[in-house]
Amino acid sequence: MRGRYGERARGAALREEGPGRSGRDGPAGGEPHMLFEGDDVEALDEVVTGEFSPHRLRVGRGHPAPGRFRRLHRRGLALYELGWGAPVEVAAGELPDFYNIHVPLAGAGAVRVAGREVTTACSVAGPGMTLGMSLSAGADTLILFLPRVAVDNAVTVRTGEPPAAALRFAPALADGDPAVAAWLGTARAFAQFAASPLAARSPLAAAHFEQVLVHGLVDLQPHDHSAALPAHARPALPRAVRRAMAYCEEHAGEPVSVADMAAAARVSPRTLQDRFRTDLGTTPAAHLRRVRLDRAHQDLLRIAEGRACETVAEVAMRWGFTHLSRFAAYYREAYGQVPSRTAERR
């Protein structure tokens, strides 16, 4: 059920496309196009639904800022910038035939894929997976839309036959992995390229960007078809590191030691330390701390939005931070402000 503002501002500037508009079923062209700009959140929601898929929207309280929905590119894949201009909760059902990748540009928010909150800033959801978001009023997101057929084709190139089912990617895009960070940098660079005059004059260049993004995702992000791919196309992160990262996500609220992580990864603590330094540029303990900080951050945002009623100390203790001064220091380093500031009512 949709929430409403007491008074919704009118005067939204909705720019419909002319002949050739085809929504998700096919591109109408690759040029940047402002699909919506204005402060009518429900009108914006109708445009977003037309481009993506049906979903439920709940709008938070407060005076909305102008929302903005711009399509930067749509040919073999699509690229959008979306800012709702208000705090919103979005709940989509199972995605049909596309992959939805979220890359935050500004503001705060949380993403849930298949019912579980993603602990990294960037996420990927695909066919058959549910997608939910809690976004602050200032949130602005780069959204990459990959048709399933594009991903299937990338697998076919490697194996000689299409996959029997849609790939299910691990939802968390770990930007601590240099390969993932490079891929995300390419997505941002594509957004800049798509908005430039060069993109309209060189569609072949845009097609190369598309191939880099699709094939790069298949090669670097863990998924359930990884074992079927040639060795050079398997995810960059070793299994031990992926097991340890998954263990952190599943047990972030419990007492966890590096030895526990190593046991879950099926390697020695020293090997795990070495792998994390080599593959992620961090340590197992620092990675666990970051996961816990992300969880605490989302809880503090809920307090600020009135969806939870507890203290900063209670949040810190829940996620294993027993020294509040250290928690505040870690939090400030990660988010640029003290925890109490995040928890302030908007």
C-alpha cells in the first residue's frame, strides 16, 4: 500500500517520449532522456513502473524535494539515474527477465535481495529474486538494467550453449575486490560517456561499453553457474574468501573471531589473513567490522526515520561494538559523521 504526503505538490514535469517508446521490451534509442522531473512522487512512480516492473511504493513523511528520473542509455542494456526526492520504501516482487544493479551516487539507503539485506553499498538482483529498497530523501542511484538474454549470451560464448536457467548472482558487489571496483568504475564511466555528445555519434563505442559490463559481471561476480565456466572466467575471489565473507554476513551479530572465519573458509587463520590482504586489500577483522558498521548504519537510519526506537548504545552493542568511543571513531571514519548525528530525526 502506498503512503501519501498530507499535501502532494503538483506541477510535475513529465516528459513523454514520442513514437518509438517501448518501455522494457525494446529500446527507443540510446540518447539521454529526462523521463520525469518534479515533486509528484506518485507520478514519478508510474513512470518508474513503466520502465521497470510493478512494485509497491510507500512514501515517508516530510516535504518532498523534486524527484528526477533520467534514462542515460538503452540499447543492448539500459542505464538510468533515479532520485525519488522523498524517503521511500520500494518492494518489488520477483524480477522477471532482467538483472537490476544499484550503484549509489548520493544519500543513504538499504537494499534487500531475496529477503536479505545486502551489506555492501552496491547490489545485483536477477530473475526470480525479490528486490526491496529503503531510501533516504537525498538518495540518488545509478541503475544498470541488464536483460537476461544479454547475460545468457555471455555464458553461451564461454560454454557453447545457453544456461538452462537464469544465473543467480551473489547480491553483494564487494567493492573491496579490485576487480569489482574496476567494474563499478566502468559503469560510472559509461554513465558519463552516455551523457556526452560522443555517445550519439558513436553507437559502436557504446556497444563496446555494454560488452565490457555484461561479460565483466559474469566473470567477476560469484553466481550459481561459475563451475560451468572456463577457468579464466571464474570469479576473481577464491572460494575461501567468499566463504569467509558469507560467514561474516550470516553471523555479524554474534561473537566471531578470525579463527571462526578461517574454519568456515576451510583454511588456516594465517592463510585467510594472506588471502584477504591479497584479494581485498584488507584483513578479515576489518572486513567483519565493516559489515557490522553497515548493519549499525542501517539501524541508525531506521531510528532517524521513526521506524525504530532505541539508543545508539543499543545499536552498537547489538553489532558487537562494546567500546562506544571506538564505535564512534570507526563510524565517523566510514560515514563522515558520529552515530548520534545519523540517528537524529529528520
